[in-house]
Amino acid sequence: MSWRAVALALALVYTSSCAGSERPERVVLVVLDALNAAHLGCYGDTGRLTPNLDRLAARGLVFERAFSNSTWTLPSTTSLFTGQLQETHGVVTARHSVPTDAVLLPELFRSAGWRTAAFVQMAQASATYGFDRGFDEFRYYGSSGESRWDALPEDALAWLRAHTGERYFAYLHLRRPHGVYDPFPRELARLEGGCRLVAGERDEELSRAGSFGERALDPHAKKHVAHLYRANLASVDLSLGDIIDFVEADTGALVIVTSDHGEALGEHDYYGHGDQLYAESVDIPLILAGAGVRLGTDRTPVSTIDLFPTLSELCGLDHSNRTALDGVSLVGRVASDAAPVVQRAIPFSARYRAKGLVSVGLVQDGLTVVLTPDGIRTRGPDARGSETDIADLTRLARDFRRRHADLGARPAEPVEIPPEIQADLDLLGCEGEE
């Protein structure tokens, strides 16, 4: 049975009307790092990689056209926490950290009396860069030390259970499916079939394909990279099963699942994320399920910068002291598919460098225009439509890129990186100071 059929069946017992009138008392925000939405069953994949996420989507709302603001973790997570484009908050290189004058989403929750906790596996979303602000508890899980990567799901579930009935905001940032591609052996064995490269001498090399950048691989190696990444995704889905079970049973809980950016698996002979601005780099999931959310799908173009105003309104948080908010509240669309859609062009950008021409994109309605150093790309239902629409959006994209051309050279205080964080950055193939 497809996830859409499951959703239709659930609608008989869990209607949008009963969900849409509730205000959440508990919010669980799950970020799965480097997740291209195309690999999820609820976004059309047929590989049955993500049964837990798909059943969550079946009882909630799936935004089918969600975009990340950036192509790598540090700026995109800052955007999620501030509701600002990276061009507004200015965190665009590894030299930058979260601005001290920025109001962060967890700070809003805590100032309203909610308990806040973070469980983070990604170094570039750690306290080193300022992401612990606003959290009563902030736990980092790395490749070494007392708290290892695999301990996060059990610890997070224990925390949720310990605070049953309280108002809380919990943030879970899981490293997978981001490389290193190190899936559970059972999941890899289930997905790889007769792949001739499994457990072979190239397995260790290909598990780091997320840091390859531009590189041509032979067909067998390219296919195996996809096996490893998809098994990584299946592994993190499996690890979230008990957490999803728990929050689904809580009628006062709202769960959001999204990502900070996508991941390329050899499309256009490019691997990983960062410099390129193809669809696989910025097309991410945005799933909301639980209190205050209708059941269904929505084709409205949205961005992770919209989560800040959406959660603020949905949970009754005061953000009147918040300036320069680039995102818009999606509460109307979350409650009803008849709500008006805000007409706007949503920007997204690749990695800024101190020198060089950054790739930028704009999506509006059914059209996406991407400016690269090599030219212009268009995609979407209207990509072959009105030449005037393409010209207008291209002009806006050029103006956007021109206004922010020097952003990568913006000075910043050096970030002091502890040895354990640097070790994780190196292991994950994350770039250091430029």
C-alpha cells in the first residue's frame, strides 16, 4: 500500500478538522542532515527506505516543494534558527558563528516558559558556533568522547519521556544520511542486492563520496555510492522509529522533519554538497504532523526560513523584538488548503567564497531560475512557459547576486574549534576556515 493510500485510510479516523484547531504544547524539530527529499517514500521514492518517516507524513502535512536556503550546514542551520536568509544573517563561511545579536528560535520558546533541549550530532550545528543559545540542555554527540553518535536516539527518547505533559521544544539534529556513509550492515545488505563493490576494497573510499565534489566515477562505483547513501537514510529512519511512536501517541505534540540541505550522488558528476546548486542540493523535505496541522500535501514553495515565524505563530510565541525576518508564516496553509499563498520569490544560494562568483537561485510559483558562473538554468512546470516570467526572475536573481557579491569576504572573529569538534569536521569532510 502506498503512503498516499495509508494517508487516506488514516483520514477516516484522524481528520484535519480535529488537528487544525489545536495549539501545540510540545514541539519536536528533527533535522536529518544532507537529505535530498527525492529519496523519501512520501516524496515519491519507491525503495521503501523510510517507513517510519512515511507513516509520520501520512498523518500530517507534506510540503512537496521545500527548499533549503543554503547548500551546507552552518549557514542553513543559522537560517532555520533565525528565520533569515544567509545574506541577512551573514553566516556564510566557516570563519563565522551565529551573530550575538540574533534572536534564536529556542530563545523564543524558553522566554515563553517552555523547557528546551537539543540533541546534536553535527559539528557545524554545535555550541562551537553558538547554537546552544536558548537551550536549557544542549548535548553534542560526536565520533569520540563520552557521548557517541549512536547514543542520541535513546537519550532523546528518554528526555521526551521524562518531560511528558510539560511544554517543551526539543531539537534533534542527526548526522545521517550525511557522510561518512556508514549504514547499519543490515540496511546495506537489504538495499544493495548484487552490488559487486560491497565490502570491497573501494568501499571505504566511496563511503566518503560526499566530499568528492566534481568527479567522474565508473557506473558500478556511482551506483554503490547511491547504495551507501540510501542505506544511511534507511538506518536513520530505523533509529527514529521509537521516537516517532512516542510523539505520535501525544495529542499535544507537533513534529517537524526537515533537512539543512540536500546531497548529490553523481548527478552532473558532482558528489556531496556546498558549491553546486542543482536540485539535489536544495530540494529538502518539510513534514509537519500533530497538533494544529491538517492532513494532506501542499505544493506551495516554502523555505526553512519560514519555520521561525510559523512556529512562533502556531505556538503563540512573542517575536515582536525580531527584526529583518525573511521567512513568512505558513500557519494559514498548515491549517487549511484554502488559505491564500504568499506571492514571493524564494532565494537560495551555494557556498560563498572570499573570491569568485556564487551560484544563486530563485523559485516563484512553478518556475525556478538558477544563475551559475557558467550561465542560467531553469526548471519546473513553467520552465518552458512564459519567456517574460523567465526574464523577470532572471533579472531578480542577477540583482540579488550583485547586492551580495562581497559577502564571502566579510570579516569575522576566528572561531575557536576544540580538538574533538575539529576531528569530527575532518571525519565528515567539512571544510575548515577558508
